[in-house]
Amino acid sequence: MAERMQFEYNVDGGNFTRAGYASSEIKKILKKLNVDLAVIKRTVVASYEGEVNIVAHAYSGTIYVDIDTERIRIRLQDEGPGIPDIDKAMEEGFSTASSQVREMGFGAGMGLPNMKKNTDRMEITSEVGKGTTVEIEIVLK
Amino acid sequence: MGTTFFHHALKFRKDTCIGCSHCMNVCPTQAIRINGGKAELTDNRCVDCGKCYMACPVGAIIVEQDDLSRIFEYEKRVALIPNVLLGQFPGEVSFSQICSVLMEIGFTHIFEVEQSTGILHEAIVERMQQEDDIRPMISTFCPAIVRLIQVRFPMFINNLLLLKPPLDIAATYYRKKLLDEGADAEKTGVFYITPCAAQIAAIKSPVGDEESPITGVINMDFIYNRIYTKVKQGFSGSKSCSLPAIQPLNPEDMLWSLTEGESRRMPGRALAIDEVSNVIEFLEKMENEEISNIDYLELRACDQSCAGGILTSGNRFFTVERLRKRAARAASGMLNMLPDEGGKKIADYATYLKENLRVQAVKPRSMDKLDEDMGRALSKMRRVREIMNDLPYVDCGLCGSPTCSSLAEDIVQGLSDISHCIYIQKRMEDEGRISNKDSMEIMKRIWGEDKFKGQILDQNKKTQGYESN
């Protein structure tokens, strides 16, 4: 059976001090696994964007990571307001972030497009008032 | 672990080491283990930052240097001095006194390393314009940082400036100047007075470049003692030997090796970070994509940069203060200059030096990976996770590895055993799986027989550091 590892990280909504913790852990794991540096970079860009999205918009969330020798899959699942119009959210520059969040250097409206750009597959499912799940995949071979 | 990539100037003396593990606990790259009661260095993890050297209470870690008598193998004997040497001494010791003692020791020429920073500065600015898609550019000034990026942050290998440090440029210039003046290449020796071990290692095995223009290295603490002894014995410089002639140094170049010495002169948004743990913390964040829009990074392994080099003798904060004051005096024309030695200046060789400024690409030497093969690395990671389930998360270091997670990785790599953990041993004893005697044997294998006899410190070579620590 092919080797496979799974990891799970909790993310607090609104806690920007800790935003990036999960992505940092994912990066450390990929470095230990001798994954190509360019792939690590793409993965971290995408997971960091997704993690900050949870912190900025949701009440809480969980990041599930699933790695084998073929691919890296990350599911970012949150309990939050949900996205009313996913197509619009995917447009570059579209943002609902408050000015307070923008001042912290977040919320430029590049998050989701940037995640898509850096991954091989991305799927968003969302229910307004309940939460959002973003699944990304990066192919290794 | 396979081939050794790096030459290290730090040497661990087994005969002096008491296996106290202070060095293991401060090593920022977890390169040290305890085995048989002695500290052991994993060469490929070490970046020569010198934290271990500072932490050792018994002087068991030494910095290899060239014997001073080696200078007499040469007719032209150049002392290449970094500005921090001048900052070591209290105000009453003058630059001319320092230079005079160096001449009395046997050097025939003295040249300040920072003379080369003007040319280097221009080259950096040019390179940043050419490579405007690479940001941030990371300075290759500090050799310990270059190695740190190789072993811990290979993602930033392409961000390295890959320009020679001031030391190499200064040595190249001075050697060429002497040769142009008719000196014999074979009989010209350029000796650098170093404030740190990383520069020695870089000279003995340059990271990118093939051969160093530097003949040998003398440790700064050694020279400091020679100079200070002479001064204290009433040596007055100009009376007992001729006043050396030296080229005048541009005031703003004097501060290059201090923190912000580079960054304050760089275009765009430039940041200076000193002390290796601070650098690691920052690079981790940068690797996490949390930091962007920086144009230039000046990273130095020592606190207060070279003023805090492990071979310095003066207090690093006073050194910084003295050098800043000196630069300010020089800027306002208040500094007494020594006579100019004449001849061609470094600026006259600017074109030649700039053509030879690049160093070869630096290779990544990642020490983080559990295995080359990802499938095997995954299996190992699974094992590490299983082992971690049993470990106490105390990071006590009694197993001979610095942390629980490093023990888990050492076990998986076949370098240690789960029974080395004192908590596991207690459990095994409690469950009747090993005897108390077995447990004792394990601890003796890690820490040596002597640790369990008392009187670790030989009364004759009583350690200086311990009572006050």
C-alpha cells in the first residue's frame, strides 16, 4: 500500500496573531518529505491564503491535510457566513474585508484567485449562514 | 551521514568536554548530540554560528587558526583588519597604536577590509536593478547565514546576492596591488584577523567560489591580547617603531559590518536582522508567505553583527558605540589620519574587482528531509509520529538528543533508541521489562561512566564558568 499521512489543524476566526500556524506546519512537513521546493512554495501560498480566509471571515475552521507520493490534498472547512456568490468571490480584486482587516495587509481580494493559480484543482462549496469548504489539490507526479 | 559538505573551524575537544550538553541545547540547527559523555557534531547540520563556543563552560570547543609564525613564510605580510578590531579597545588605545603593534608583531602592510565596501555597494545596487524580479535579495555578507540558508532554507537559495564579501574583495585588491608593485606572488601572504569562526570556515572551504585570495587566518582574541599587552606595558607606538602608513577609509564604509551597515545604504525597502535565532524566525515567516515587499535583507548570525563575533573580546555594545563615534568623528574631519601609504587605490581597480565579484551558485544542502525518496520519507514520518506518542514532550535532553522530536527522528534514522528516553526507561523498569542495572547501563552509554561517579569537575582544571552559572 502506498504511504499516506493525514494531519489536522484548528483555526480560530479573528485571531490574526496565529494566522499562518497551520500553513507553517504544512511547510515543515513537506520539507521533511523532500517535496520539490517549487511545489512547497505553491502549496504554502495556497494554504496560507486559505488559512487567512478562515481567520478573516469565519468563526472557526479546520484544515485537513492528506499527503501521499502522488498528491497533496488540503481541505479548509469553516463555520462562518458562507459565500453568497462564489463566481464573484473568485474575481481578482473582489473583497468583502473591512477596512480594519485591509489595514493589516489582508483582504486585497486576491485570496481565492491566488489559491486557484497555485493549485492543480480547487473546489469551493458554500452555504450562506453555515460555512465554506475549499478543497485544493497539488499533483506531485 | 554521508559526505561532509562543509569545512568547520569549530573543533570539539573530547579530552576537555565534560558532556554538560550546554552546546547541544543552544545549537540553532540541532547539530549536536551527546554520546559516551561527549558532545558530537553532525557536520552537515552545523552552520558555524558559534553559539556552542559561547555556551561551553570548559573551553572544549576551539576555533582553529593559523599559527602566527606562518606569516614569516612570506616577504610581504599583509594584515587584513576588519573595523571591529578597532572597536575592541577602550578609547585610550589609538588606531596608530594598534597598527604599530601589528607592524611590530611582524606584518609589513595593514589594510582595512571595509575599504572594499564602496565597490561592493555599487555592485549590489547594480545587481538589484538587473535582477528586479528576485525579491528580496539576501546579502551574502555573513557566511554563517549563507550556510543556514543552504541547510534550513533552500527555498531562498536563488535570493542570495552571490557577490563576494568585503573580505574577499579587499584581499583580491591588496594582493593585486602588491603584485603590480613588483611583489612575488609566492612570497605575498594575506592574513585576515577574524572576529568569527564562520569566516574561517568560509575561507578554508568557500561556499561558492573555488579558491580564496586569503592566505591564512588569525583569531581576533589572540591579536587583541597581543596588542593590549603591549599597550599596557607602556608601548607608545611611534617611539619604538615606525608609524605605519595606511589608506584613509571613507567614514560611511566603517560601519558596514555592524547591524544596518548594509541595509541603511540600500535602495528600496531594506531590513537588517541580527542574531541567528532572530534570522531563523524571520526566514520561517518569509517561507510561510507571511512576509512580502522587501527588497533587501541584511542577515547576520551574531547579535550586533560582527561586533558580537565569537572571537571578539570587547563588549559588543561598547564596540558598536566606539565604531559609530569614530565614524562620526571621521565624517566631521576630526579623526587623526595616519599617513597615506600611496600607490594605487582600491577605486583604481574597481573595474577589475567588479568583474571578479560574482561567486558561483550556492547549492542547497537540506538537512530537514527524512529521506530522499518521498515514499520512504512518509514511512519515516509515520514512525516519528508513533514514537512521539510515547515521548514526554519535555525536551530534557537526557537521551542525548536536544528535543523529543529530534530523538524521534534520530531513532527513525537508526542513530538512537527509544530506551534512551529516561521516561521510557522508568516505564520499562516499572513494567519489569528492564532492570535498574540495564537502565544504568543505558545512561552510562549516553553520558559516560564518569557522570555517575561524582566529581565531574577535575579540581585541577576547575571550570571557570560553572560556579557563577
